[in-house]
Amino acid sequence: MYNILICDDESGIRAMVSKYARFEGHNVIQAENGMQAIDICRGKDIDIIIMDVMMPELDGFSAVKEIRKFSSVPVIMLSARGEEYDRIHGFEIGVDDYVLKPFSPKELMLRIDVIMRRRNKTDTNGHDLYKKDGLVIDFTARKVQIDGQSLELSPKEYDLLFYMVKNKGIALSREKLITNVWGYDFYGDDRTLDTHIKLLRRHLGDYSNLIVTLRGTGYRFEDL
């Protein structure tokens, strides 16, 4: 779920995009012009901006330039003009994507997802991250946090969680998990794996359901 700022002087476009965004489960804030968008970005936590180019009081390009002075929030520009100059200018000032009017709201939602997945994969320090609401897994720093609180995991718990997250959505057999986490020369049995899964679920608390048991097979990390 993202906090999306929709800035467009056409109320019909704001209403249409808001409808689709809320249907996808996102929070929506609206602005009628660039000045309002700047004020909102200064006072609220915005995840991504949908910004029209041609607006009264302050155009979209000028608004993005001002916002870039204090925020790196992703921006998708909307425009009825498809000139190459406009697109190049937008990318030069830090726009992430450029969508021509008329557009498909469904495609716009997909573009938002692509940008946010790409943005969430790494932070400003270049760390490789996985984020799911309040759960943040920093592969680079070897840290796991829930709502800002760091979890204290054993070395093998880190290894097991990281391997499963890196292979999220894939059914992982017990044999494959043991081989890749403990190594080929491991002489234990499945109970070692099951115990670590149980401990991981306990650590993850509200996010324990992300680890799904596959009866007779193994486990899967499911990004629900």
C-alpha cells in the first residue's frame, strides 16, 4: 500500500486515478496545482507522485524541480504532449516515468508497482533490501527489522530467511533448503530445518504467515 499524490488541474482525471488507486488498496491525496503538491510533499510522507505537466499557478516541471530540492520521491509525469523535448526535460530533472494522455489507469497502476518495486529493492546507500509493510530485510547489512526494531537471529536463521526471501514464490524442498543453507556435508535431519522454521516464524510475529508450509514438500516464502 502506497501513499500516492495525484496532482492534476482536471478533477475528472484526479477522480479516475484515485478510484483505481484506492481499488488497489493505496491511500490517495489530491492536489490541483504544483504549489499545492509542493506544500503536501513538505508536510506528508508521500511514496510516489502522479504529476500533470500543464497546470495553473505552477506547472509540473517547475513543481518537480522544487520538490527535488528536499525529496527524492518517485514521480510519474502526465502530459497531453508527446514531444521528445518534454520527455528529455522531465528525465533530466528527475522524473521516473512519462505517461501520455489519454492513458489507461490500469497501466498507470502497473507502472507505479514497477517503480516502487525497483525503488524498494535498494535504499539510498545502495543496500539490497526486501520490504513488506513494516518488515525490512537488509541483505547487505545482514539485518532484519520489524516496525523499526531489529531482530536478533542466529547465523543459520539469517541464512535460512535470506535464502527463502531471495527465492520467494518458489517451492523449496527440504532437501534443497538443507543443501543450500547447511551445505552438502550436513549430517542432521529434517527436524533441524523444521526447528529453524519454527523459530523464524516466532521472530517474524505478524509476518510469520509469509513462510508457507508445503505438505510433503517443504516450504515457500510467499509475498502475500
